[in-house]
Amino acid sequence: MKTAIILAAGSGTKIWPFAEVRPKAMIPVANRPILWHHVELLGGLGFDHIVIVGGSMAEQIRHYFRNDRRVTVLQTQPNLGTAKSLHTARPYVKDSAFLVLYGDTLLDRSDVEEMIARFETGGQEAVALVDPLKEEQPQDWICCTLSEGKLDQIMGHPRRPFTHRFCAFAFADTFWPYAETNSGLFTNVQVGMMPPMEAFLEMSVADYIQDGKEVPAVEVKGLFADLDKPWHILSANQRVAKLQCGCLTGHVLGEGSSIHPSAAIDGFVKMGKCSAIGRNVVIKGNVIVGDHTIIENGAILGGNNIIGDHTYIGNYCQVSAGSVIGHKCIISHCAEINGLTMDVVHLTHYMEFYGIIGSHTDLGAATVCGTLRFDDRYAMHRVKGRREYPKEHANATFMGDYARTGVNAVLMPGCKVGVNSIVGSGVILEEDLPNRTSIYQKQELVRREWGPEQYGW
């Protein structure tokens, strides 16, 4: 098996505002697009033909992988469904067996290896990689149950407890007719549920099982992340940063990089070329730093941090543990950041942020995020009108790309700001702000005469 297909045509509406200016599968995790992680994993397993099926903005995927001869990028209409995306790739697959991955997930190499081994040694025509739901709610996913290590029932967003969700598949070419003849309607739903009109791959697998064929299942044991909602991006970045930083066993300094003797480092750092850790920096764990990046003048890093290329961090700012900072960012002058900044983000002058900041975003001086509620509860979110109660990062703030705030803006727990939007000076934002929207407070002023006579002259 040398061919893999990555399904990346989804529009990403549930992950708003981070799939507005990029495909969902190009959202960064540890400063690399999700798709890069897939291609890197597949390349390490010897796959030399990787077909990515994108939807809208697939040009960005094609541009990113333009120098990788292993990768072919196709474009299909968005929202037709994963089965239709898979069928689009059929003319580009010459092998008798192939791997299928979802473009918005992260996988562990060992789990993919186990699935492939099960497929190749067991004489199977299909094998599924599945993730135990544990604390995840079945209603959020297309789910399945297992019986004697094989797929049993498949149900779309069920009410009652199903046990697993899907991660990846290995198929023989005998599966192609099931993708081609998908009805475009997910009929495996419980009474009263309302499926969208999309051709889901999992429905094709259900048809395959209904025709009497077996699909063995392999359970994931390592990292698995399905990036479906904004808070999943934050969790995935933290998990990957911890894994990558945890691999360090000593300092690794690239050509031209240096660490000042006054820096207090309780851990190890890996630095790219021409980077520097300067005077009075405090690092409380392991950190990975890119090329041409400066960290200096009293900056405090909490550990398990990944810092991009051409970034400046200094002047007594604080980067909390597990945070990821993108390329070409400036974090300076007592700014505090806990979470993820994408590329070209500027944070300075006594501000504090917890959550995700999209690319090319500038936060005004003294912008702050509310992270605790007076009722000590977690914020409720609305995703496409549905109420959501995240188990992690519910009180984070989510700033879209190309957004701005004015001085002294306050962003309350759980708020999202759309792309190309502005939160004006002094605004207390308590609800989501749509794309391409500017919000300012209207100030009422009281004017009166004043002068020496007010002091008895």
C-alpha cells in the first residue's frame, strides 16, 4: 500500500472564525497546517502517492505543497460529502489498496501502522481505525459500536450511548462502488434526527456492512484529535506542543544561535538558526524556537512552548505553559498570552489574552480577556445556532484573522470575533461579533464651564 487519500473538502463552518480565509485542513497545529502533519506521517511510512481532495480555497493547499512531488491536490465542490470527495480521487489511484484519512484530524504513527498491518496481514478488504468516545458526547459525531473487534452498528449523531468515532480507513479497490453509489442521504439516524443532504463516507461503509462484508476495527492508543470546533484547535496545539517539547533531552542550538548566561532555563531548548535567548529570560520547561527569533529582556515562558520563525518576544512579557506562538509575531512590553497566536500577530502594552488569535491581528494596548465568571461556571457557546458546552477552553476568546481591538477593549469569556472585524476602544464585548463588523461604544459626555472661579477667585 503506497497510496493515501486525504479528504479535505469540508467548509469548516463549525470551526468559525478560523476557516474563513483558509481551508479547515490548513489550520495550524504547532505552526504547521494539519495537512502537513498527515503528509509527514505518511512519508515516514513510505507512502509516495498522496492525493488531497480539497474544496473551496484548495488553491492554498496546492500552493503549500507545490514542491512536494508526492502530493496531488484535487478540487471538488464543498459540502457534497466525504464519499463524493473519495470518489473524485478514484482516477488518481492505481493501487489495489489505499488509505483514507480525514483532513481535519491528527493521528499517531503507531496507530496508523497497526491499522495497515491488520489490513495487509489479515487478508481484509476494509479496516477501520476508531477512537473510543470516553467523555465525548455521541451526538457530536458519526459513531459506531464494535462486536468481536469488528464494526457493528453505524449511527449519525445518536442520542443513546455509542462507543467509538471514526479516525481513518484502509480499503481494497472492491470498496470503490460503495463510494460511487452513495445515495447522498445519511439514513442511519434515530427517529427525529435530521441529517444534512451530504454523501458521508461512513454511510458507504454502513452499506458495505449491510451487504454482508466485515470491517475489522483497530482502536487508537496514541494521539488522536478531531478538530471540529474552535476549542479543539487550542487543545490540539497544547497536546502536540507537549509531545514535541517532551522529546528534548538536551539543548539543541542551530547555527548562529545563542543563550545568554543570565537566562534561567529549567529545561531544554531547541533553537533554529540565528536565534537568541537574551538577558534575564526565564524558561520553566522545554521550549522549541524557530529561525531568526529573539527572546530577551525578562521574557517569561512557562514551558512546552513552540515559537515560530522571525518572532520577537521580550520586555517582561509572559507566554504561558503550552502556548504556541506563530511566525513573524511580536509579544512585548508586559503582554500576557495563554493559547495560540497564528502568524503576524502583535501583542504589546499591558494586555492579556487567553484563547486563539488569527493571523495578521493586532490587539490594542490594555486589551484584556475575561477568563473567570462570577458564577464560577463555563461559558455556553453557539455553533451554527446549537448550544455547546465545551469541556476544555470554554472561557477562552477566539479572535479571527485580520481583526483588531482598540485600547482598553474587554473580551468576555467565550466570545468570538469574526475576520476583518474591529472591537473598538473601551468596548466590553459580551457576544460573538460577525465577520466584517466594527463595534464601538457610544459615549455620552457632560460638558460644563470650568475655571479659576470654581476655586474662589
